[in-house]
Amino acid sequence: MKKTTAFLKFTFPLIFLFAFFPEANGQLLKKLGKAAERAAERTVERRVEQETAEKTDQVLDSILEPGSKGGGTVESPIPKDVPTDSPKPEESVGPGNTGVPSGDVPKSIAVYSKFDFVPGDKILFQDDFSNDFVGDFPSKWNTNTGGDLVKIDDLPNKWLKILPGYDAQYIPDVTDLPEEFTLEFDVMTKGLNNKTSSQSYFMITVGDNNTFDKPKNFGMIEYPLCQFIDPGTIVENNINGKREIRNSIKVDIRKTVLDQHHISIAVNKQRFRMWMNEQKIVDVPRLLPSNVKMNGIKFGLRGVDTNIENLYVSNFKIAEGGVDLRRKLLADGKISTNGILFDSGSANIQPQSMGIIRQIYQVLQQDSTIKLNIVGHTDADGDDTKNMKLSEKRAAAVKNALVSVYNVSSDRLTTEGKGETEPVGDNSTTDGKAQNRRVEFIKQ
């Protein structure tokens, strides 16, 4: 009854108005019509926005967390769309082949099966901060700000805490860089969230000096730490003091930078490439100047609140080379590389090493008559007998990756370990130990 009374109170004035004021009647209807039209438009817009947001969320979920929604299935991490790298029929694992089934290879290794970064083979600088004390600034570095070495959670190595600043710089003690070299290191972040600034960036610069002065010639990458939007990775250079390139590359790395990630950089004369984990982020053919000597690598951080957000770096390696190992193996019949990395004291291959293993596979695929002996070497730390066994296991792990990931026939591969018996570097230094931890591939 109350609803009926309220309805009559509302409608009676309208009936009275329409009956006795025809002009007002027409104007009001016209206004009501326009209002209804606008309301309908807003309703449609809201529905479209809602549906678009839902579809976008579904797509992002399927990309970033496959199978988490909608009952979708996770595709195999081993790429299937690589016709030039597809194994020959006689190289597939099957009956009569003693190779290890592909199911035995770690997923992280398989994900890197298309990773094409190849580290240099002549170490110029190596630092895991093992010779420095927690709380100190590392002895093989320079800075114009601050920062110290810390331990993080249960991780075995030490990390350098990077402090932000307008012109804060961290410079490793390396100069006189060759035309072709590679740089690798690990990054760990803490405290990043949806309030992290869109101006929060980690900077990596290759330039013509290793001082705190701005280089006249440099190439620089700044990758974002922001979480609420993807502001893009910045690529910039200066040639003779003049900016030639500044651009933003849209590659969404927000989830990647939340966890520990590995940075790989290859400089081949003017060309500058950078990978984050297995994903290539930057590939600029002429970022660096021609015929100008690069003499330093610098790191910096900006836009973070260190009361909440922090960034740490560790496990640096700078090496000359990074060239095509396939031609060298075919021409010389032998290559030695310390670019295949293993977990400390273990035969577990670190995924970022797959670039080299992939090139070895391509050589075997190109010439089906080639057979290889894989030889593992260690440094002199620890027991001699254990090092011998470890080198054997590491050689076997490389063979397993070739068989399991790339379907190379196991009868084309033999393995052996030399332990610490054939050093090529000084086992009393970090750089020398890194040179001794190597894998050889020898044509038989």
C-alpha cells in the first residue's frame, strides 16, 4: 500500500503537467528522451569497459599464470615452432636409444631451450664478493654514494645493496673493454609493490670512461621496477656528447623483477643486447659508437624509497668474446668454455647456460657424422676425489641436456671428468677459479 501511495504521489504531478501544459509536456519529454539516451550510452560504456577488463584479465592470467583460470592447460616449455632447429628423425629418443627421456630434464632448463646468449670465454672481471666481509663495501668496486654487502635469507652468497640517487654510481674495477664482451649478474629486489614509483629504474651504462663523469660516448639501459603500470625499458645513448637514441621499449617485466633474476648483456662492437632470464629485452644494432674504446661499466638506481623498496646485485662476470662457438668448433675441432654454469658443488646446470648447449646442438644437427667427447673440469676447492666425481657428473649433465632437450642421439656423445688436474688459471684467485671451472667439447 505504501508503494502504491508513493507511486501516485510521484505520477500525479506529471499527469497534471502533461494535461494542462502541452508545451512543457513536449519540452520535458524531449529532455527526458535525451537523458534516457545519455543514460543508455553510459550503461553500454560501463558494460563494454567491464567486459573488456574481464577479457584482459583472462588473457593476462593465461599468459602470466597458464592454467590458473578457465581450466586451461599448460603448454610444453620446449618450443615446437623452430623448423631450423628441429631434430632429425634419426636423432629422436626412442627404443634402442640409451638417452634419457625428456621428462627427466628440469623445467627451468627446458624453458631456456631457445635462449641464444653465449657468454665470453676469457674472463676480465669476476666478483661474487666471497673475499669481502658483510657490512663492508666490496674492494673491487668504486662508488660516489654508499651501500654495503649483506646476506639475504638463506642464499649462500653475499649481495651489494644499491642505494638510489640522482647521480649515484657503482663502478666495478674494469677498464679497456674489448669490442666484443659479455656481462652477467644477478639482481634481487625486496618490497616492490603497487605504490612503487613509475620513475623507479635500475640503470646499466657502458661508456668511454670508468669515472664519475658523464661519458661523451655511452649506451644505457634502464629497466623499470614499477608495478602498477608498465612504463617501458629505456634505451639511450650519446655519441660524441650528443644524444642519438632515446626510446622506451614496451616489454612487461613486472612479475620478473619481483623475484631474483639474471641479467645477460652482449656487446658486439656497436650492437647491444640484453636478456632478463631467458627473455631477450633489448637488441639495438647501433647503440654504441663505432671506433670508440669503451672503458667502463656503471650501475645506478633511481626513484625508489629505501624505507620500503631495495635492490641488490651479485655474481658479476665480465668476459671477452661471446662470439659464435659453432664456427670455432667446426674449424678447430675443439672448444673450451666456462660459460656453462652449475650450482655450487653440484651438477645442476644453471638455465642461463643453455645458449652454449644450444649452439653445440646446432653443430650436431648440421653434420650428423660428428661425435663429441664432453669433458668436465673443476677448480681446486675441496677434496680431489670429490672434484673428480663432480667433473664427471657435470659432463654427464651436459650430455643429458643435449639428449633430453634437443633429442641428440646419446651414442654420439661420450663424457669424462678431469677434476682439478688440468688448471688453466690460478686457483688462488676468484678469476682463476672461474677459468678452471669449464667444459670442453672435442670432436672424435
